[in-house]
Amino acid sequence: MSADATPAPAVTLAPERRQQPLPFAGVAQRRAERRDPFLDNAKYLAILLVAAGHAWEPLREGSPTVTALYMLVYAFHMPVFAVISGYFSRGFEAEPRKIGRLLTGVVIPYVVFEVAYTLFTRWTSQDPDRPISLLDPLYLTWFLAALFVWRLTAPIWRLVRWPLPLALGVAMLATLSPSIGNDLGLQRVLQFLPYFVLGLQLKPGHFLLVRRREARTLAPPVLGCALVVAYWAASRMDYGWFFHSESAQGLAAPAWYGPLMTLATFGCSVVLVAAFLACVPGRRTWFTVLGAGTLSGFLLHGFVAQAAKYFGWYDHAWIREPVGEITVTLIAVAVISALCAPAIQRVFRRVTEPLAPATPVGRPARHPS
């Protein structure tokens, strides 16, 4: 789920298995064949977690299991996207062509969806006077604002000698600054910054490390242990720290908690991101093509999530039973998968990627993210 950026080297473990685009394949399939399946698979599986997290949100009360799953997912699903976005921003330079791509691929969708979500929220919240503010990202649009700021600063981070420690320092200071406010979602921009900078530092070989047999063997137990810890911690700590949207004061914690929790959550999230990536298949699968449409899925599924609350879909008692929780999860997965489909991408391309030129069939895709 990142806007188009400079191509990054493929990281698939077995390049000899890559298939050549079939002569009778459709445009979407041919484009998918030119992309790296590992990263597309990672984006698709991560967007499933985003949708599941939003679907679980109204079900947390009274359900320790859902709360633990919610906490675990929020510990790493957005860091995954920040890391991948950083990786795809490694070649970004402040030159007219790339600035233009940034404007058309990030800024214009931000404006369009900020207005759309405000109008939709006016209806669902029955607040017709809710103002449209492009400086206060609403709901999911914060990620576009963050991506814009991060990518603009990418050339600077490549010049810094110790970029990751510096980015962590910035995030730690942000937790001490409640006066930062909500303009452009700056708290989240700064607190998620280390994950983006980490992605900037990654090379294809780093992804190969998490695809080794040893990492793939350790990943499921690590995620399982993390779920157990989340189950234990959900009622004992404020998992709002994983949202990275508030200062320490905003979370009713002493100021010194902020820097400490920044380091703690960063270490925890990086381990979980690595474990998640180790579980991602490196070969082309049936859902690889859906990984190319995570931006449209991300931006569009919020309307479904808000509509579900507005129409009272969570008001039925059986929804809060195990069968209902599983049903909600499966529906969320199905909806986000449908919204990532090539057909939906084509329909909403003028909104999610306005002014972006279509990639001619038979030419390499310049921007694989």
C-alpha cells in the first residue's frame, strides 16, 4: 500500500521460477508478472490485517481473544507498510518528474479522499456541519499525508550518517510534545518515521535473510508467543502506544514513558514485522495480483467499515459470539480482497492514481510498489 516510487530490486528467492508474461494474458496479469511477487504478497497479507483490525474494533469489549488479536495486529501491520514504503522510496530524488509522481500519486488522492470521508462521515455521524479540513487527516487518509512527508525527506535521510538512531530520536521527542497537534497527522508521521527510515536502509539481501529456512521455522512460534503475550497484556497496558497517534501526556502517562515506549514498541514491532515477512510466500500465488491494488483497497474499505457501524451490523447479539467474530473476519477479508482486485483498480484508478499514465503492455513497469 504505497504510491508509485522508484523501482526496487526484486527479492524473490527463486528468480529462476519467474514466469514470462503469457502472450494471451490480460494487461493486469502482464503487469503482475513484472512485479516482485514477494513484496506484493506481503502487501496483500498485510492489508488483510488492516481490514481485520478495523472489523474487530467494535468487538473488543468483552472479548479478551479479539482484544489480543487486535493488539497483536496493531503492533506490526502499519509498520509493515511503512517499512515497505521506505524500501520503495530508496531511489526518490527531488527532481521534477518524481515530485510530479508524488503529487499525482499521493497528494491528489489525499485531497479527494479527505473530502470524500468528511462528506461520508457527515452522513454516518449525522453531523452535517463537520468541516472539511485538509490539515486534519480523517480516518485512513493520515497514511497518505505521512507518505508524502516521508518521501519528501527521503533524500535527506540518505545523507545522514546514522539515520535510524536519528529517526528514533525524532519519534521519542514527538512523544514528549503534546503541542504538536493533529495537523497532517504529525504525531503519527513522526512516530512511524523510524519504520520508514528502516525501509530506506534495507537492501534485497535483508529480505532474503527473513526468507531463510531458519527464519521461516522460527516465525510461527514467535507470532504465537506474541499472541499469548498480547492476551496477557491487553488488560494490563494501554495498547494505544501501538497506534503512535498520541504523546505520552495524551495517553495519561508520565513524560518519561514516551521515549521508553518508543524504543520498546519499535523493538517489538520490528521483530513481528520480520516474523510476518518470514511467513510470506516468495512465489507467485493466486493473490499476488491483489497485492498491486492495496492502495485502492486501503482507501475504499474505510467506507464499508463506517457503513457497517452506521447500519447497525454489529448490533446483533450473535455477532459477539465466536461464530459471529469469525464471520465478521471472513467478510472483512472478502471485502478487502474484492477492493484490491484489478477490476476495482481500473474503476477507481482516476481517484486513487489520478493523472498517472497507464503502463504500456510489453514495457517494464517503472514503479512496482
